[in-house]
Amino acid sequence: MDTNTRSSLDQMEHAGYLPALRSIAQSACAPFWWHGLDKDNNYSIHHNGTVCFLQTNKRLIAVTARHVFDEYRKAKAEQPDIRCQFGCTTTEPEGRLIAESEYLDLVTFDVSEIVVASSGCFPHTPLVWPTEDVSSDNTLLYGGYPGSLRVEHELTADFPFQWFAWRPISVAPENIKLYIDVENFHQPLHGANVPNIELGGMSGGPVFRLISTPIERLELVGFIYESSPTLVFARPSHYITEYGEINENFV
């Protein structure tokens, strides 16, 4: 990343443009977390992922990675009294299940406006769903709630939102591959230090495309299902129907 680009990003952060984009992206997703007494009878937060809220023309749904939901179900089976939350609201996602795919690592839930609002979120409402497939020249914003940034209190927790923005390094019908260039990373107004490279907990997080015309906006195009310190993989939106069903056979 050259000096001019870094300077431009600093200016956009200072002017409030990047914070506005960050706020829009964050408002459409929440931590998916569960907590309760552990095997030693001590209260703890067991784990967390990220859940996205999506309003299609047909249904209000929540989307996350299936392995996050599996971790919750495993914990629930071992300790039935644990409690699950989408952001600030307590819920039982197993009772809201619409569809799940082990192959795609996706799961969808039926949610109400009350659940979304009490989670502290606003559902993303695209013009059409599924959205048009990503191209290699798109600028993408993607993020979630890494567990390594979680700050636990006695019965609550703070979940900082972490996000990145750049073009994809590859696009295929089955996934979007995103690269976190640690060596050339630039955090606006803070320089080259990556705030956190332990991204576990971002699974289920949104991938947005930045659209400039006719009105500048963000468009949800995928959902994170895997991450590492330098790579993020996401499933394209075309696998999820407007009713929240999962189409594994999309071509």
C-alpha cells in the first residue's frame, strides 16, 4: 500500500466516512454467544461466533456458520442450563432453525423484529436477494466478533467488532477468498499495526460489497465460515434463498 493510499484512508477515517461504513456493517450482525456454569460450577462464557440478520422480500432470517451452531449444541447437550444470546437478547436458536448445511458450513434461523432489535441490530435489507456474485475488482468489507477481543465481566461481556476492507484474492462459485496482508496492513490513524490476528469468533460474519452508484451503499454478498491470521473464506449469498433455505446444489 503506497503512501498516498495510506494518507487517503487516514483522511476518510478522520472525516467520519470509514466510521460510518463500519457502523453500517456492524449494525447488521451480533455476537452469537453462550454462557453458564462450567464443569467446576464456575460461571464462564463458553464460546462465541457471529450472526448476521437479513431481511429479504420474503423473510427475516439470521445466518451464521454451522460449526458455530454445532459448538453451541454440543455445549447445550453437556450442560442443558447454559444460555445462548444473539447480542443482548437471550434466545434458543435450535427452536428457530430453518436449514443447515454441513457441506457449506451454513445455518439459517427464523427470527422476529423484536429479536433483532433487542440484539442491538438492524437487519440488512438488500434490493434483491440473492445479490449479484462478487467480482475480482469489488471492494469488500468483512468482519465479526473475534473471541480474543472479548472482555468478560461477571455476568456480561463486551464484544469489539473487527473489520477489514480490500479486494478479494479469488472468487469462485463455492467461496470468496480474502487476504489479510499483514506486512502492508494499514489501520487508519493508527499506522501499520494489525489490531488483532486471532480471528476465531468471526465465523458467521458478513461480507459486504461497496457500491458507488447510483447511491453509495453496502450490499451483503457472503458469510464468513473460516479464518486464519492471513486468510478469510466466505460463502457467497447465492446459496441462501429468500426464504432462508440453503441450496447446496447451486451452480
